[in-house]
Amino acid sequence: MKDFDYSIRNIRNVGIIGHSGSGKTTLTEALINYTGGSDRMGRIEEGNTVTDYDPEEKKRQISIQASVAPIYYNGIKINLVDLPGYFDFVGESIQGMRAVDMAMIVMSASQGIEVGTEKAWKYTEKIKLPKAFYINKMDRENADFDRVFELLKEKWGLKIVPVQYPIGSEKYFKGVINIVTRRARYEDENGEMTEGQIPEEYREKAEELREMVMESVAQTDEVLLDKYVSGEHLEDSEIYDALVKGCVAGEIAPVMCGSALEKKGMKTLLEDIIEGFPSPELAIPQKARDLKTDEVVYIKLTEESPFSAIVFKTIADPFVGKISLFRVITGEAKGEMNVKNPNREKMEKLSTYFHLKGKNQTPADRVIAGDIGAVAKLSYTRTGDTLSDPSMDIIYDKINFPEPVMSLTVVPKTKGDEDKISTGLTKLMEEDPTFVVERDPESAEVIMSGQGETHLEVLATKLKNKFGAEVDLNVPRIPYRETIKGTSDVQGKHKKQSGGHGQYGDVKIKFERRADDADELEFVDAVVGGVVPRNFIPAVEKGLKEAITEGILAGYPVIKLKATLHDGSYHPVDSSEMAFKIAASLAFKEGMKNAQPILLEPVMNLRVEVPEEYMGDIIGDITKKRGRVLGMEVSEDGDQIVMAEVPMSEIQKYSSELRSMTQAKGEYKAEFARYEEVPESEVNKIIEKTKALKEGK
Ligand code: GDP
């Protein structure tokens, strides 16, 4: 590190992604340890890895957040960004991918392509992030490089290029051949490390693969292609340069291999990261909007221009406060700086910078373009925001976070904890843009919506560990409604003669369904001849408006109602606003009863995207859930899209259900469509349940 020349060409940012359990965290750990960044390699099982430091990660043995670990090797700083593979934490992965120039998709040599591998591919394709594959666990039973390589080629074709090849496999896995440099590194029979020529029995295979590599890279450049076709010698450096170009153009995805657990193949892997992965200046430029012209521009990463950066992650730390992780796109962060945040239209002050390695902070004098840094205690900035020199007028493309798909209510375990909970939730929302917290005005419940049950459970645990507030999570109440199917014309009369001043109000009101089906009460004043005096008519309307907040079936608000006040009578002394309000509510109760009252339930528009083979199950399940399939389409990547309408009460746990029905390959969105009559068979169940809930209170 002492003789490290801190410049953009000496930086690599690698996002480690892939299926849960493929070995991402172990690989990060192995690379840290191999490059001298730790005395002992941490183990998932022992909960002592650098990147899975959160208590929840230790408990669940999965990564739930993106974390950064810089390593130094041969004069190059490599920022490893370990991204969670578990689907509930996709938001973290998406944030982290904004900070890297290359994704390394980790796979297991015995499992091959898994759901997480496909998702990683799809997402990196979507955001045009260059990628490589790392076939891990070469030491495991059934590890088979050739098979996995063939699967990758079958699935993604010509882009897949082998730049490494394993020496042995399963318990005989010894090391790795660098196909470009024709260099082998392995342990021989005596456990001695050998570095040098390719063993005799692998030469033919290695040459065949090298031919494949050259053929692919030659396509990236005409001069190179000419040289290759005419049989001229290509230097290793020429091949590597072309490889970088091919990766950045999205035409090549190199394949590497090794065993993270046994730390075999690390040197070759580091060599390929340094030579074959783009430095930030060669990486894809960042999409931004020019605020003056409102046009899309692409900004190259460079140390030259004034400072600009993207905040890709926020950590809410109960002790330190808010930590914002940013990646510098242009210029550098150095010393005290006043920068602007165009997303919030505010100025922020930057002063002390640091680098994070897992949870540990190392102070930094400056953070240059291409590198990842952190600052504490920004006032306004949130994840996804741009920070820039005041002279600049750009805003970097917003990170596209997935919409929340599942909601649960947050109920304090201890009364009086409400404030703690709401502060905690606000802080956690700054950390994680994939969940939202709202208060349901009707039920007064606090509702938390996120990516799935595990996501919400982890948030609840964070609330406890970080903010000392324990909560229960429940399924939210369904916002049922009531209305009428028929019509009625009734009288509401309130007459009281007790002691001094009496009370007298008398109305005749016709109740029917609104013709335009709108939800609000439609009140029509059809009184003639002053039978109900002008000054009491607003009281009648007010009385009705109050009355409809509680229907007569199960106490839910009444919607789509039209009430026509057409007759009534008054008393010159005893009539009052209050008396007419009461008369109106009496009329309402009577009128509802006589006009076929019904219960309404919210119905959702459901859009499910699944691979073809799950279609039958999905449609069957929708039917079982009292749903209606409206249509089908084929998505861009060949999946099936099913559009349907399903009652809200049937899909409150759909995110978990869909996951288990489709091995996590399905995705869905649901939004409110309209209210529909609850079928006869369900009405009594709902009325009973609501009653029980009320009595429980
Ligand atoms: P992640 O979820 O992708 O971060 O995967 P982890 O790093 O948590 O690893 C999942 C499991 O696979 C752990 O039990 C690791 O010890 C194990 N593992 C990781 N890499 C290797 C490897 O190269 N060989 C073998 N045999 N096991 C490995």
C-alpha cells in the first residue's frame, strides 16, 4: 500500500453477485486474506467474515446488505462489493451495482445455473453492466467445469469466453491455468505450490480454449482481427486489452474458476481482474441528465473535471448517525467542500472522508474519480442522489428500485415505544429505498411495505437492535366497504319533548346507488316549499356524511351512495341543526336496511411474470383465489406475463407463495383496481371476523 499510486487507472471496482450460497462472501473473504488484509480467513459458519458483519447476517448466514471491502494487490486497489443474493434484498444489490464497473457472477461448480445466476445476468444486461463468471467450489463433489461452461454457452452463446481452466476437480482440484498467459499455478502431489508451464496433459485443451479466446477478442477490433486472421502473433497484453474492450461493449463475458474455501486460484483470479477488468476510466460512462438542456448525457469517469458523485448506499448507524457511501464519477473529494445535491435542491458540506472495509472505517485524505468513499452526517442526502460541485448542472440517473410487493402492520410490543419506532423506521427508510412506511388513515395502523416477508422481518429486527424498539408484524386489515344494491325511500324523524327545549327534525330521503359509480356521497337537495328550512339542509348533509363512515353490515365506510332529500317537516321552536343531523342518520340506517346492503372488497390488478413452465400452476392458483385471468403476453425476455384481477384478501402473502410456486423465478406487481361485491359465501365470515376484531380491542 505504501507505494500505491492513487490514480484512476489503478482502481478496479468489482461487484460480487449471484445465487445465495454460491460463495460470494467466502470469495470476498478469501481475496482479503490472500492479499494480506486479514490474519485469518473468516468463515460464514463462524460469523466472523469482514462483509457479513451485521448481527442479522450472522444469524441467518446470508448477506442482507451490500458491503465494500477494498484490497490492494500489485499496485492496484480493488474494491470488492459483496452484494446479497437473497431476493428480498434486491434493493441492496441494485444500489451496489451503481458503484462497480464490472459484475462477477459467482456460481457453484456443482450446481450450474441457478435462479440467482439468471437474475444476475438479466439485471446486469438491463443496466448494461459488464460481467464475468466465477465458477466456485471446484473442490466440491460433482464439481464439473466443462459442464457448467457448456451450460453457460448454451444459454448465453458466443459471449461466454474461458480465460481460465481448472487443474483437477473435486478432491483432486489443485489449481488454475491462465489461458491468456499460458501460466499454471497449482499444488503438486507434495502440496508444493508450482507456478509455471501448463502440465503436459492440459496443453492441448488449453490451446483449444486459447483459440476460442482469441477468436472472440479479435472481433472487438479490426486491426486485431486482421492480425489474427493472417496468423500473426498476438501479445498477451493485446488480448487482455481487447478483452476489456469486449467486456465493456457487452460482447464478452469471461469465465474464471477456483475454490474460495480452499483459496485456490486466487492469484490467477487477481491477475485476470487487474488485466482483464476495466479500470473506471475505461468503464461504461454514467447516464445523467443535463439540468440546463434537459437532455440525456453520458459522463465519463475522469479525475479531470470538477467533483461529482453518486450516493449508492446509506447506513443508519445509531451511534455515528448517517453514513453515506458514494462513488466519485468526476474530479475528487478533498478537504472541506460545499457541494450541491440537485435531487433535494440543497447544499451539503463535505469534510471528513473515509473508506469502509466491512464495518471498519479508515480515514481518507481524498477520494478520487472511480473510487468509493464515505462521509458521515449529511443533512438531506439520500440513496441515489447526486452530489456535485456547484458549477455543475447534472443529475445522475436515478437508481431504479423495485416497488414494494408485500405489506405488514407494525404493532409496538410495549406501549409508549411509538416515537422510537417512528424515528427508527424513518432512519431505516433512508438506508433502504425498497420499503415504505405509511399510516393507514382508516385503521390508524402503521403499515410497512417491502420486498417480502424476510425483508420485513429483518427490518423489524434492525428496529430492535439499532433503535431498541420491539414490534410485532401482522397482516394488515382489508379495507372493506359497504354499499346498497337496491333503492329505498325512508323517513328519519327525531322528536324529543323532555323538560324545557324540545328537539325536532324530520326528513324523507331517497337512497340509491350513484349512477356514475363514484365513491363519495352524492347529496341532492330536492326540497320544495321550505318543508325543511334552508338553514337546516347543510346539517342534513353533514349528518349523512358522518353516518356513512360506519355501515350497517360490519361497520365499514359506505360508498357509491346517492341520497336525495325531498321532503320533511320542522318545528318553529324545537328544530335545530343537531336535531336534523340526528334525523338524517336515522334515515340513513333505515334506508340502508331497505335497499339491499352489500359488502364490497378491494380487488387488485395482478401482473405476474413467470417462465412458461409455471403458467399452468399460476393460472390454477389465481382461479383458486377467486381471481379472473384477463389476458397473457410474452415479455421481452421470453417469459409469460399473466394479467388478472384477484381480491386483495387472497394475495396478502403472494410474494412468499409465488416464490415457492416458481422456485423464486416469478415476479409480480399488484395495484388497486376497484371495489367489488363480496360473494355470499364470504360475507358472514368477514362480518364475524370484524366483530371479533372489534371486541378484541
Ligand atoms: P454467499 O451466500 O454467496 O455469500 O455464499 P457463502 O460465502 O455464504 O457460502 C455458502 C456456503 O458455501 C458456505 O458454507 C461456504 O463455506 C461454502 N463455500 C463457499 N465457497 C466454497 C468453495 O469454494 N468450496 C466449498 N466446498 N464450499 C464453499
